[in-house]
Amino acid sequence: MDKLRQSLLESPIIEKGEYEYFVHPISDGVPMLRPGLLREIVIRIIRKAEIADVNKIVTPAAMGIHISTAVSLMTDIPIVVIRKRRYGLDGEVSLSKQTGYSESEMYINDVSAGDRVLVLDDVLSTGGTMRAVLDALEQIGADIVDTVAVIKKAGPNELDESSHSVKTLINVTVEDGEVIIVDETGDD
């Protein structure tokens, strides 16, 4: 059994309101993230993503950072982190994101029209963060070469009615306090 699948099946579930949330090393940093799991994920991302002409990896803070850093080290593609803090730098673009359990502003720096980007994130659940990021990158004029989320939580999300497409490594659902693997290839 692969490490990603096993780690998801062992994930504890917590409730945030009516939202069942799995706690996982990739999405939460707890329990601890073991190098073998991160290595497996990075190799799978590199095999799955279109990266030949990408000149920047773009990731929302915070849990996409470790994944993107590892991919960057293996591909020599620089990283742009979308931050929750405004810096006020020239060209900074703000975006509003809303997830199943939070709402906030985020800020993009160092992405310009014509940049060819790979967007990486940990989990695609409600699609709120990813939709806001992809819309903002399009507004900037960046060319979104590919988009990958490690884990997709099954069910409707904000990208279903959009032109955006996100590749995933594994798709899961949470039922009665348990993670259920829906698709181990990540394809819908």
C-alpha cells in the first residue's frame, strides 16, 4: 500500500461546525510529515504535472509551501508563495478566498503577465481557495500551465462550474468519521 493512501486511512477526523475535516501531515503538518511520504508525493506530482515550460510554481500559504519547496528542489523551478499578509509591494494583487470553514484575504507578489505557472496546493475541498487563486492569476495575465492538488475531497466544489481543471493524486471522502478512498489515481 502506498504511503499517501495509508496515511489518509489513518487520519483522525475533527468537526468544524458541520464540516468533517481530516487531519493529515500534508494538509495540517500533524501528525509529523515523514520524508518518505513527502518524497512519494513529490515524485507523483512531477510525473503528473505539465512542467516542461513552467517558470514559476505558485502556492497558497501555508500548507502548499512544503510540497512546492520539495518540487522546486527537484525541478529548479522557483516558488511564489501567496501570502495572507499584505506587503504593499509594486504589482501586489489581492484576492478574497472563502473555504468551508474560513474567509480571508491573500496577496500575490512576483507573478506577471506572461509567466507560465504551475499551481500546487495540498487539498482541494470546497474549491474556494483554488478558485480565488486561479481567477487572480488569470486577472494578472499569467499562463496557468497546470494545477495540482495532492488530495481532493469528493463532492461539489466551486471549480465544478468553471473552466478551471485541477489534477489530483488521490480523491477521498469523509463518511461517518472515516476517510474513504474514492479514486487512487486522482482522476475523476
